[in-house]
Amino acid sequence: MAGPIVLRITSLVSPTTTCSSHVFLRLCFSTFSSWKFRYCSYATENLNEARRQIKNGRWLALPPFTTTVNGSALGKELSGRRSHVSCGSAATPATTTTALKWVLRCCPDLPRSLVQKLFRLRKVRRESTSVDDNSIEVHAHEHRLKRVAAKDTLNSGDRIFLPVAVKETLAEKPKYDITAKEMDFIHRLVLYKDPAILVLNKPPGMPVQGGINVRQSLDEVAATCLSYEYSETPRLVHRLDRDCSGILVMGRTQTSATVLHSLFREKTSRASDEIGKEKRILQRRYWALVIGCPRRLRGLVTAPLGKVVIDNGKSDRITIIDNSEVLPSQHAITEYQVIGSSSHGFTWLELSPLTGRKHQLRVHCAEMLGTPIVGDYRYGWQAHRKWKPLDWPHVVGSREELLKEDSLPFGLNLDKGSISEVHPRLHLHCKQIVLPNISQALQQVQSASNYDLSQVESLELVAPLPPYMQRSWDIMNS
């Protein structure tokens, strides 16, 4: 602003002599230099004051913003498995983000509502280094705390500061106290670990996520003892029923979790296109022991699912929706294949869900195939009314000795519940998952502007059956 004003003044004044002209110009530039000095002093005072506030503990400093990969876009590209992606694609590392997103990423334990309230009350600050070519301070950086809105974009190197009182909110969240025995048990559940993902063999009876009447959930326990050297805690990207067992994939960072979320979401949205394909980007295979035998050895179940309220609104259940105009429904597709059957009236099935709906496999087996899963008292209660356990001697093998009821933490019991028991447990196990190597894909995107996703390898992960299901398997194959 000052430069144009000085030029405008000199153009309007017409000095009579060269000497007076020189005197006038010296006077103008002297005034300009004095104003510039006062401005720099003011900026320095602001910077020093901001630093004093930070030093005195008035602000909680977050890490500087760094470039990140667009995980959602990368997940879509992996699901489509394009052979070549050029520079500037959607998954190219982003150089900006919003202040709200950065705070939520750095402070995952803070409630989103609280973070939004801090922005509304204008209690969030930003420290950035910006150079304005139109400013008189061309060779110096304006470096001080400024108010920032939730939708304001951050550039690489910008830092966000929150009120120090936020620390109390973080401290209020109770941390799960875990014993050495519990930690050893959880570590033995880990099937695979790389810089991007963590894969567990979830035990039956342990809920994946916390909720009402849930004392201990797998996500809380994993956050306590499976972070390893990472500052971020593992994040859930899909679910397994409480009584279901098998492979559970977690993202070790927010970026990898976003990629996995996108993969699972794209799998469901493109399920119709995946029918009949032998090779898929994301594959899940479950083993289930069912009562009865399907009419065909293999087939495809396509039946929309919806939620209905029962017991006067006290509970709900998932069921087949024949008329979507009456009740809302979601399309659900499941492939099945008979693994083996016995004269006892049981059949082992391999189930491959192409969509990810709640209780999808249990409802499709019970209502569409007419073969409810053993131990599923919710959707196959009628078949269990006439249940008779198989008369079989109880022999505990060396592998099961390690997982006896009295040796397991979290109140788990993995030995009881086979088809030789009066009350069998749910025989549904996520046996195998095939998915892209997320760590390798992220390395390619971050290291090169032109990357080839066709070179990304696939991970094939297999989880052994829990002891009681293994016992049922042995009984049927004896």
C-alpha cells in the first residue's frame, strides 16, 4: 500500500527546481523507511508475544501439516486396478487440507463435536509462514498466530494451536488397563503386520467395538497394546459379529485406514460387476457349518436385506425384504460352495460375500438356503429346538490345551461349543482374505509422480479355526 501512495504523491507535485525535487524525494523515502521500521517492530512484538504464550503453556501445539495421500482416491484406483496412472491423479499426495481435518487427524481421541465448537468460538490458532509479494515485507516472513476457521486450508509446514484446556479432555478419557497375560494373548492373535495394516485372528465372544453393556472391546485393547512404535492407534475398517471369529483387518494409520475403507466400500457398490469373476481385488471367504444341505453344491444368493423391529420395539433383526417400496432395503449378494457334508445332517460351506451387510451370511443361509448356521439361535432358533448333540468322546489335543478356559483372559472360552455339546456356539469363521498390499501402494504413490498400480502385489491371509470349530471339523471327518 505504501509504495503506490508515495509514487502518487510524487506525480501530483510539480517542483520548480531540481534541488527541491531531490529534497522532496528524500523526505518521502525517509517517511517510508520510518513506517517500515515501525511495521517490522510491530510484527516482531506479535511474534515474541505468540512465542511467550506458547512457552507459558496457553496453547497446545499440534504437529506441522505435511503432505498426505488421498486415501479414498487411492482405494478407488486400487479397486479398479488401473494399469497406469499418470501424474496429477486423484491419489497424488495432497499439498493442502482443511484445519478441521488436520485437528481430527492429530487428535483422534477428541470428540468431533468439541473440535467443531472450538472453531465456532474462534479459539483455534494457526502459525504459518507466508510471503506476500505485494507487501513491503518482501524479504521477511510474517510468522505469528492467527485465528483459523474450520474450512481454512493449511499449507505444508503450517501448525495448529488449540487451547491448553483440551489436554484435560484428553486426560479424562479412561485408558484401558491391561495385564501382561492379556497383552500376551492379544499379541498371539496377530497374523500379519506391516507399516500400513494389522491383521488379527479375532476370537469368538469378544466384541469388535465398544457399546452398551460392553466392558472390553477388541478396538480398545488393540489401541492399548498393538500400536507398537506408532503414535497413531489401529483403526477398524470392517466388522465381525461378536460370536463370529476369524480375520479382522485394521489400519495402522489414518491414511491406510481410509484406503481400506474405500476398498471395502467400492467392493459393495460394485458387487454386481464382480459376479462370476475368479480374481477379485478384495476377496473374503468364510467357513460355516450349517444344519442341512443346500439343493445345489454351489450357487449365488441375491436377496435384499432390511431391518425390522420386533418385541414391541425392544429389539430388531435383519430379514429378507421382498417389497422395497414398503420397507427400505439394501442389495446383498453371497456366493456359496459346499466343502463337505456328513450323514449326521451337517454341511460345511464356503461363503464369499460380495457385499458387506449386517448379518448377511447368517440371514442368507437361514432364509434363502434353508440351512441355518450351527449355533445361530437368532436366525435358526427353530432348527435348534430339536438339537441333539453328537455322542463323541471329549479328547483335548495339545493345541487346545493352550487355550483352556482357565488359561484365557477376557473371560473367553474357545474349547466348548462344538457339535458334541448341548449348546453349540456359532460356527462362522472368516477363514481367508485377499487384498492389495496397501503399504506397497502407498510407497509407490509417495515416491513417484507416475506410478503403476498393476505392480502392487496381493496379500493372502489365512486364519486357523477356533478349537471348538476345529473339533466339529474333526468329528465330521472321522
